[in-house]
Amino acid sequence: MPDGILPLGQAIVYLVIAVIMILVAIWQSRSRLTMKQIPLIGVLAAGLFAAQMFNFPVPFGSSGHLIGTALATTLVGPWVAMLIISSILIVQAMFGDGGFLAYGANVINMAIIGALTTYAIYYFLPKKWKEDRKKLAIASGFAAFFSTIFMAFFASIELTLAQSAAAGLIFSWMLILHSIIGVAEGLITFAIVFFVFRAEPSLFEDAKSALFFTKKADFETEPKFRIPIWAGIATFASFAVMSIFGIVASSNPDGLEKTFEVLADNGIDVTVLESGIFGFPEGLGWDILSMAIVMIILFFVLIGFSYLLYRFRLYKFKKGKQTVQENSE
């Protein structure tokens, strides 16, 4: 959501809620991640940013892109997923995609609502589905579909509060378009989750513990920080695939932008303010360059966060070891 849509007071309320939830997510993430999942954070952030840059066409002259909240929630749990999506959104705002004042609303819709909706769907799964990686992958597709609709629903509420005269148009267009986008989101999420669980079965066990809070991090074993080769390969592969996709990507307005067009056609003025710190000229080549720069930034920022998490784990391990030695003496 860009700046200029939401009244200042409304935007500030959303920003406060978002900041509180981000702090809660940071606190919860300290003891939820396994060391194997840590490199996945950087890969997910870089890959999801790339996937969000280029759109695929959908009916009614609109387009959509992978959001990835359900995907991230499935692989690393809801709290870490909130941090990943929130990080992507702030970097996007710096490049003029989404607003700074609207950042709180975007975090609520795409990070918080998306992650909590996905978690709620997993929570009510039958036990057999939770223990089967194929069935959990199928569930991830449904979670992605419904989370996309719920994100659009909450965004519609925010838009309606800002444009109260247009409730019918906002809800109908937002939900119809994002229901179609949600189908693609579900299929892509299922395919990626199925591949990841099949390629690295141990990540399925880690995902279960993160999703269902079955165990906390192991503070009794000395942690080791390493960035495996596959993390770099996966990040580069995401860049390569999305660069190729950019050649055939749709230039149609996305679901939100199409809704703004419909409102304008019905005489309801929607003012969108330009924002962003950095900018690049128009063109596919510049889009690919900006994607590469941001993917590198996101990868290393999230790896930096992961390193801080590692230092926290190491501190807890050494402190626990020292306590055991003191008690034995």
C-alpha cells in the first residue's frame, strides 16, 4: 500500500501495532530457530523479494505476484516469517514500492495477518497431516490461498476506513482479484515446500517444531555458525529465474492498483504519494540491477540477524556450561 491512501492518524495506529508485533516476533524468535534454519532466513528474504518484483497476469486486466508469507511461515514458523516479510517491506519502501507511512498497514496485512492465518490453518490440521511431509506441503498450498484472501480482506477494511463511501467496490474488487492471485500463490507455495521437504527431510522436522512449537532451541549443544553452499546457490538461482521471468512479466496493475483504478473510474479520487529514498530508471535491465542490489542487502542483513542469534545461543550455552561446573564444584 502506498503513502497518501491512509489518513495520518490511521497510519500511525497501524505503525504502532506493527512495531509492537515486530518486537514480540524478535523476542519469540530467539529460542525458536534451529541452526539449520538460520541460513534459510537469508535465502527466503532474498528469494521472496525477487519473486515480488515481477508480476504474472490475472483476469480483469490485473496482475499478481508471490507474497510468500505462507511459504516463510511453513519453513521457519510464524514469528520468523513476520520478521522476514517486515524486512522485505522496509527495503521495498526505500525503493518506492510501498510507503513509509503505510509501512505499519503493510506489515499488519502481509506479515502479521498472513503469518497468523497460515499458523491457524496448520493448528487445526489433523495429527496425521502434521506428521506427513507430503500432506503438510498440500496444506501449505491451501494456507497460502486463504492467507492471501485474509490479507486482502484486512487491507479492504483499512481502505474502507479511509474511503468509507466505496466499501462495496473495495471489498468486491480486492477479494475477487486476490482470490485468483491466491490460487497461484497456493500452487507456487505447495511446489516449493514439497521440493524443500523432499530435498532436505531434516528441514521438515525443523519446520514442524517451528510451526507447532513442539520444542525450543537446544542450549545444551554448542552451536556452530556456518552458511552452507546451498544457501548461496539458492539465492543466485532465485535471481536467475526471476531475471528470466522479468522478460515476460506482466505490466498490468496489481490487485490493489486495479482497485484504485476502479475507484477512480467511479469518481472516487485516490491520492497516491510518491515515496522512496532510492530510485532507478524505467526498464527491465534497471529492474534486474535493483533486484540484485536489494537481494544482496537483504541476504546479508538477515544473515547478520542470524549471526546475532548465534551469538545469543553461544552465550546461553556457555552460561549453562558454567552453571553446571559451579554446581559440580
